[in-house]
Amino acid sequence: MTARRPRLDPATAAIRTALRGHLETAVAALPANPVRLIIAVSGGPDSFALADAAAFLATRPTGLTAAGRPIELSAATVDHQLQPATAEVCAAVCEHLTAAGLPTVVLTRPVTAGPAGLEAAARTTRYAALDEHRRDIGAAAVLTAHTRDDQAETVLLGLARGSGARSVAGMRAVSEVDGCPVWRPLLDITRDQTTASAAARGLPVWHDPMNDDPAYARVRARTQALPALEAALGPGISEALARTGTQLAADADALDGWAAAVQATHTSGTETRASLAALPAALRTRLLRSWLHALTARPQEVTAAHISAVDALATGRRLGKVSVPSAAEVVRTRRGQGPAGLRFQRLRTSS
């Protein structure tokens, strides 16, 4: 009698299923054949569980295919040298995953706090390193292990900051981060599932002390705000927030598509037409955001306050001019109280 294969734990099965399903959908939109993909691994239970699932799929005797195309998977871990143990952790991640059949590299990129703080600086540096490696090996995308819990935290933080539907819509399964194509196959998987899978599989996970530091808003959202909401309103808050993000994402995509389709009708070069004022606010502000992003060439500096002020100018609720990034201003193209076109112009500087 042959030995019975150990039963696969439900969490690991769910993660493998989620990864396979995501690849089938996302790969279908790519022209490349074969398709190379990178798994981003921090050493924590979320990313380790994803990488373990990827290693299993990549080492099957029949190979890994999605949408009828062969898939080549590898992994990368970024060492920011922010903790004394990170070099050892990254080496252990690399050794374990490579032995499991998933070629893994360590990308050493030290980071220091910038104007937006250490967390933002590390995030920017990390995605830049992953994108550079992606380009070097000709990979189509980087896969991250963001879970449904991460999505709920993102939506909650967007609500707290009042930063609009785009922010509250949370993370997308397929998107770009600072120009790097990022896929998130675990947005329907919970943190409890990744933790359970890592434990069941005996993965050598590492818990970053920064993930428990209440100095960071995301940590406070996870350890204080969400538990308080659960206690006050009942269980299921994280799931509801994540579901809200998904629904808002669909709405935001539809409005973004509508705005892109009519952009040329209401804007032309450095000017907008008076017809812009008659559009619904949700559409009008999207057109203005896109217009300002293109003309300033500094989209990260164009804030909601800039867009709101320029919108008030376009609809006649404000007169005068509005200063915008890139040493420029937006002015009305005719006098009067009613709707008018706008003109973007550079500020004159003394020689």
C-alpha cells in the first residue's frame, strides 16, 4: 500500500487557488510569451505564503501555464538595512525559496527618511528596486502579497484622510506603482489565512518590528482603529471595507474612462472650454486633474486643494487666478461671473 499524501491545509489551498486564478486573468492581457513574473518577498507570513504557493506551482512536473502561455516565476527580496537582522533574514529567504525551486535574489537598497517619512521613502525605494530588477530580467510584473486586511486598512486610511473616491477605492488587483506593473493576487485572502498557511507549511517567517510600531498610521489602523470598529459595530468590518473599495473602484474606473473619452472635447492644450463647467462635478474634476497633471508635469504635487480651487474658477464660484505646481497659474479666459474657459500659464520670472 502506498503512503497517503499529507492533506493540504485549507489556507494553503486557498492561496494556491487565488494565485492560479489571478494568473489566468492577468496573463491573458499580456502579449509576451513566455511570461516572466517576480514575487516580492519581505520574509513576513503574507509574502512568504505567496512565494511558497508560487514555488509549488512553478515546480509542477507539467510546468506552470496561464491563459495557454508558459509562466516563469522568480522572487526578489529587498534589504533596506533598517534593522540589524535584515541581511540575515533576506539571506534565509533567498536560501529557502531557491531550494524550493523558486530562484530568488536579494536587492540591497539602503534607505533614509525623506520629507514624507521613513515608510514612504522605503516604499519608493523598494518599488524602484523591484522595477529595475524587473526590467533587467524582462519580467512583465511584480506580484505582491497584499491581503484583504491590507485593503481594508487602505480604504479606512483613505476615508480618514478625506482624499476622494480614488483613494478610498483602495488597491487594484492589477495596477502600476511609480511606473512598476504590480499584481496583487491575494486581495481576497485574509491575513489569518496567510499566517495559517505559513505555519502549516513550516515557513521560516520573520516579523518586522516596524509592523508593530504605532508611530505609523497603518499600524494604528490595524491594531487600534479596526479592532475598535469591530468592537463597536460587530464583526466583518474589514470585509465590508474591502468590499466597499472594490465597488468604488468599479465606479471610479467608469468615471475615469468617461473623462478620458471627452477630454479632447473640453480641453485643448493650455486651455479649457466654457463647456467644461456644465459637466457633472465628478467628471469635471477628473478632467481638470488630468489637464493639470499633463501641464505641470508634476502630478504628485497636484493636490485636491489645487483641483478644487481650479474647479471653482471654471464654474464661476471663484474669480482671479489659482497658483499651481511647476511655477504656474490658472486664470479665466474672459471676465464675468459666469462659466468661463481657463488658461494655464507659466509665471514670469525676472532675469
